[in-house]
Amino acid sequence: MFLLLQLRAVWYVVECAAAQNTDIGSGVVQVCCFKDASVFDYDKVYDKMADLYSHCFPVKMLASHLCSPPRVISRVIQPIVHSFMSKELRARTLTHDVPESEILGVLSQYGILREMLPTAMGGAIELDQSDWIVNRWALELEEI
């Protein structure tokens, strides 16, 4: 049940992104930070996400940046998950196996600037999930 709820939440966020990206050829870029993560944090939801990104989402996944994953994920688990991804999605999934202090520099090479990242990654955006939910709720009510 928890996996289903995670997937539904991600699907909703992707739908929100799709509604904001109306240009043909546009899409989203995912940045995953594995700060303080362990191999036990990598669960079934990531396997399902790979399949959804390949076949189901209503918006194109332009790239997925996996930043500083635990070595066992980048060396053992990720190659297994990649085997289930489409060739195109594999090419768009980038692993940045560098120290946390170098992540901002690496991401900037892909046009992902500090101003686009959350403070947890050294960026400038203060994430507030409660505020986001309240704003989304207000937008949803306007559409009714």
C-alpha cells in the first residue's frame, strides 16, 4: 500500500509539471540527492519509477541526475535497474558519484544552477511541502 501511495504522489507532481510545461518538446529534469542515504533507502518505488518514466508519464523525462548515491547503489543496484529501462532513458539517467562538495559544480555543467536547487543540496530554494500543498489545493479549487 505504501508503494502505491508513493507512486500516486509522484504521478501527481509529474502531472503538475506537465500542466506547466506546454511547449512541445519540453519536459522535466529530476535531481535526486542521496545525502545521508543508505542502501536500505533504495526500495521498490525506484524500480517502478523507471518503468513509469519509460512508458507512462504524461511528460517527457529529459534527464535524471542521481547525486552522490551510496556506492552499492551506483555499482550494483543501478545497473540492474538500468537493464529494465529503455535505451533512451538509460542515456538520460546520469550518476554523479562525486563528493557532496562538488555536486553544484557538476550540475552547473548541465545548466542546473544553484538557484534551481533546494537548500538541502546547497541550493537557494527553501522547500516547504506544506506551503506547496496549500498552493496546489488553491489552484485545484480554482479549476473546479
